[in-house]
Amino acid sequence: MNLKLMERIQLVVGVACLSIFLLTILIQVFSRYLGISVMWSEEVANFSFIWAVFMGASIMHNKQEHFKFTMIADKLTGKKKIALDIFNNLILLTFNLLIFYYGVETVLNFWDYTWVSLPLKMGYVWLCIPIMGFSMSMYTLSHLINNVRQLRTKEAELR
């Protein structure tokens, strides 16, 4: 799959979920002000926020703008820095594959549970976990491929 397309889809889904979250919060505020009970709004707000966060985390990972410690990386240059990036990406790949695996298990375990206020399956809520794990794994593989290319370029320059 084209990674730019995958990132674009995640961005659209994340923005849509964030918009649903904000709209639902506004509905909650106005309904409380009017004294009307809107039972479904809290669940929709919570679950749309979960989706927005998970899609956003994946996008930030792809752009390599997510939270990270750079104390060691800032002190390294050349092949050593690339080697550290490869090591970090291998750890991230392992972690992301575990997120994907256990995300699939979570979806399968909770698929038949239903929301409290709406007749929807909880599996749809937790589907964001394996999607994030899969997409982060693909992004990390792309980063690893770029790291290996950089390392080969550096080695070729030294010859």
C-alpha cells in the first residue's frame, strides 16, 4: 500500500473523529443547559476521541515528530547516528507489531460487546488499535529501509 495514501486516509479519519468529538461535546453542553438528557453523547465523544488520538499518533510516528529523547542522537554523527536510528527503529517495529497482534486480539475479544446507549459493537471502537499497529509497522519499515540506504551511502562515500 502507498504510505502517503495510508497517511492521508488516517489524517481524514482522525480529523473526522476529532470533529465528531467536538460536535458531540457541544451537544452535551447545550443539552445540559436546556435540561435535556442525551445519553449517547458521552460514549460517542469518548470513542471518537480514542480514534482521533490513535490515528494522530500513527501520523506523527510517520513524520518522526512524535515525542522522543534525542540526548544521545544529538551527540552522534554519520554511521553511528544511522546505526542508532536502525536500532531504535527495530525496537519500534517490534513494539508496533505487538500492538498490531494484541490489537487484533482485543478486537476479537470485544467484538460482540455493545455500547451502553447505542446498539453498536465495541469491536468497531477497538479496531483503531490494530490499524495503528499495522500502519506504524509499515511506517517503521519504510524508515528502516531509508536508514539502510543512508548507511550504504555513507559506506560508499568512505571507500
